[in-house]
Amino acid sequence: MKHDIKNKQDIALLVNTFYDTIRGDEMLGPIFNDVAKVNWERHIPLLIEFWSTILFSKPGYKGNPMQVHIDLNEIFPLKEEHFHHWRQLFFTTVDDLFEGPAAEHIKQRATHIASLMMYKVLGTAGGFNIRP
């Protein structure tokens, strides 16, 4: 039986599972692995802090993910479909692992973040449906 996202350990499970999927994904894997050359050992803890800060509204994450994506877009042009696919994989991972108000909230926040990224990085509104 699934439970809701309750703590940082749940966030760690979500982040590790999600980015394992991303690394092997046909569309997004090459961007993360070959273009951005993400150092996963260093990046995963930052992502856990980021999502913990987002979901639990407690200070912890320090960084500028918007600038990272703006810089990435300069060397590899990102497209709306990249953001839509990222969001779909994120929703699927959350739904596979969790259920409850916090799980729904993190999906809403992911949608907001992806929308804002598309606007700031691509200059498009790029709207999302409520569900992927």
C-alpha cells in the first residue's frame, strides 16, 4: 500500500527513482548525461534538498536552477516537449510511489516550476493540462 510523502527519506526515494528513469530516458537522458554532464553523486543531494525545501517549506536548498537551465539552453536548445516529457515522467514516478495530499502538492509544484522554466528559458507560456 502506498503512503503520502512525509519526510526527507520519501523525497530521497522519489528523487533517486525519478532520476534513475531520467538517466535512461531516450529523450532526456542524453541531455542530462552527455550535454549537461551531470555529476549525479553531487547533484542528487542537491535535488533532494530542492524538493524538500519545495514540499516542506523549510530552508535548506541554495542554488539557482533557473540560471542552470538558461545556460544549458544556450548550448543545447531546449524545447517545450522536453519540459512536458520531464513532467510526465515526474508525475508517473510520484504516482508509482506515493498517494495523498503531499504527493498531489509536489506534482502541482512541479507543474508550476516547469511552466516558469519554459517561460523564462524558452520565452513561451507552454501551458500544461492538470494531468500529463
